[in-house]
Amino acid sequence: MSALPKCPKCSSEYTYEDGSMYVCPECAHEWSKDAAADSAEQKRVWRDANGNELQDGDSVTVIKDLKVKGSSAVVKVGTKVKNIRLVDGDHDIDCKIDGIGAMQLKSEFVKKA
């Protein structure tokens, strides 16, 4: 398995080196090795449904009824969630919801309070 970075444009894993550049054979995007090192150092930015940047400790409001997997409980629209923690992954918010407990949410279903 190669240690080359994925293409920043199309996320293809078939990149190759060409001198001091990386090249993606699928979308023909080229970028320098220095740019790849800089992008690895950048932090991920989490955004809510409205495009506002989220931070650890923020309070958010749920914008859609969400079924709790493995339970008959539902997180209702307008539920306020305090003191969120941002994590990497598909469900990128760790939190505790009163009456339900600890769970993970997707940032696309919340708005910053």
C-alpha cells in the first residue's frame, strides 16, 4: 500500500509522483509536495447546517426529528444540546442529550445556538 496522499480534488487514492509534484490520473489534478504537507497540517473545520463554524463546547439545536437507533426514542426538532465535543468520523458530534443520554450526531442536522 502506498503512502502517497489522496487527491485533494476528487479523493482518488491512485496518485503518483512526477518529479516534485503529485498527479491524480483520474481528474488530472496536479499539486506540489509542499502543498500536500501544508494541507496535512491544516485543522479540520466542522460546520453546522447553516455553514457556521462549530467549536468544542458550543451549544447547538437539532433541526430535524432524529430516530435513535436501537430504541423507540426520538430526538425532537428544537432540542438544545449543550457542550458538544467534535470528533472525526461520519457522526462528528459527541454529546449528551437530557432524557436520552450520550450519543453522536451529524453536524448537518444541527444549527449553532
